[in-house]
Amino acid sequence: MKIIENSREYLSDFIRLNEEWIKQYFSIEEADINLASNPFKIIEDGGYIFYLVSGNNVLGVCALFNEGDGVFELARLAVSPACHGNGYGNRLIEHCLSKLKEINAQRVYLVSNTKLDAAIGLYKKYGFQTVSEGPHPVYSRANIVMQRHVL
């Protein structure tokens, strides 16, 4: 099992895994459709897409969107439902935090929903703290913003 960075080969898996979890809990929104039409834009804008791969199977994905000035958004973390409970979300977040440190990022934030208990617990485990709760301007499914400094 390995984590592959910024490969075009697995972009369809990136979109598929994200759409699976979104559809399970919420519904696809305009921002999701826009991203699905050109996911490589994340990389073109100075961000990263990570794929947790075993053999030819993508088990999990995550992205870092470059917001500029050393700020990144941790986004699109998704693990295949068949693989939940194996620590793959941990591996992806640890890899993201390592990459952020490597590139001297200053701060990372994420947008989520408080009904996603496992995700919120995972983010807290890695030092993310709530900075705001309530409606989000881009995602109707989001109601919490969390962040942490990159150490």
C-alpha cells in the first residue's frame, strides 16, 4: 500500500470516492460538479491530490487546495466504504500534514458537517479546532470550519 501524489491516472477514482460519500449523506452541489469537470485544476493551482493505493485499487483520497499565502484547505477526504475502520483516513491526514510541513505551509483549514461524527473526531485527533459553525457560503452541506497551524 502506498500514497501516490498528483497522478492523472486516478482522477476518476478521486471523483468517484468523493461522490459516493457525498451522495450517502447529502447531495451533489454545483461546486462538486465544477470540480468533477476538471479535478486537475487543484494541482494546476498549486495544490495536491493524494491517492491511497493498494495494487491497482484506490482505497482513499484526499486533497490540499492552495488558497495562497501559505494557507491550504484539506478537502475531499474519502475512503472507500468497504475500507472504513482500517485507519486509512489517518494515513491520508498524516500524509497531508507531512506535505504541508515539507512545503512550509502556515495554516490548514477544512469544511465539514457536525453530523459526520467519525470525521469530526478524526480532525480533532489531529489538532483541528473549530473556528466557526453555521451555514457555509459555498457548500449547503457544510456547517463547521476547523483549522490548525502547521508546525
